[in-house]
Amino acid sequence: NFTVIKKCSFPGRNMPKEKQISSRWKNSISDTARQATGAEDEATGAVFCRSNLTFNGNGNLKVNAEFADGIVSKDKLRIVSGNIDVTSTDDGFTGRDLFAMKDGNIKVTSSGDGIKSTYDTDNQKGQIVTEGGTIDITTQKDGIQSANILMINGGEIKITAGGGSENGEVHRDDMTGGRFHQEQNTQEDTTATESKKG
């Protein structure tokens, strides 16, 4: 079974406080592309909750978000267990105050960010914490973005962001500094001297 706790908005209907989604079926939620209204309380996710949202169970859930985000909580978003696969035209998972994962498996394919927590006016919020499980993210922007704190205590995380390293720009800025940089310069100077002598 798969449990979604708290009353939230799904495409075209409201969820009751607790919803059991049987593991015997292929569970899926989709929305369609539409014009954004710009309203402050607009539901931006295929799964959208204005309060805390918790996923718990051993079932499988596929979310296909054509409008914007996959799963959004305007408060705290927690993954206790379960298998969730999100494809979105913008962000995958958003927990405004907190995104926390204890166990389970999540996969994100998005054109925005993979996982994000955005509350930046309170340093006790805007946090992302993982304790276990597996996270597989392929995204065009940030893999994981936290406004304040990112804490990884366990689990396996795989991220391909911005199209992967093969599509990234080559930067040659001085980012090493310190002793390593000095030794590197010394080695280059020695090589140059030996070359002149030869």
C-alpha cells in the first residue's frame, strides 16, 4: 500500500486525509499543460499541498507533470518510504520549508530543479535532509537546491544536472589555492627550467 497523508490537491479532485494506493496496481497521477494564472495560491504541482505532505508505504507512484512541478508542499514534504517516479516540465519535488527523506526510492526527470526547499527568510526552514533510500535525478538545472541547509546522513544519490558534465563549460579559474596550488606551480616551473636546459 501507499499512503498519502494530509488533504491535498490532485488534478481535478481533492485527496482525503489518508489515501491508500494499492501496490497491486500501476498508480499514476498526471496533469496537463495550461496557462499559469499567476495567483499566489495557484497549484503548481500535479500533486500540490498547502500544508505538510507525507508519503509512506511500499507501493509505486508515477507522476507526470505537464504544467509545471511534480510534487509540491507549501510546508514540509517527507518521504518515509515508497517508490516515486516524477517527470516534470519544471521542478520535481518542492518542500518549501523542508524536504526530508527517510527511505524509499525516488527518480526525477525534470526541466527545472530536481529537489528543492525554498524558504529563505528563516534559517530554521528551507532545509533538505536525507537519511536513507535512493535518489536518481536527471535535470536541466540544479539537482538539489536548498535555501539554507543541506544535510546528507545516508542513502545513495545520483545526479545528472544541466545535461551532464559533457555538456558543461570548461572553467579554468583559480579554485585550488594554498599548498596544492604552490606545489603545482613549482612543478610547472621545474619542468619549464629543465626544458630550457635541454
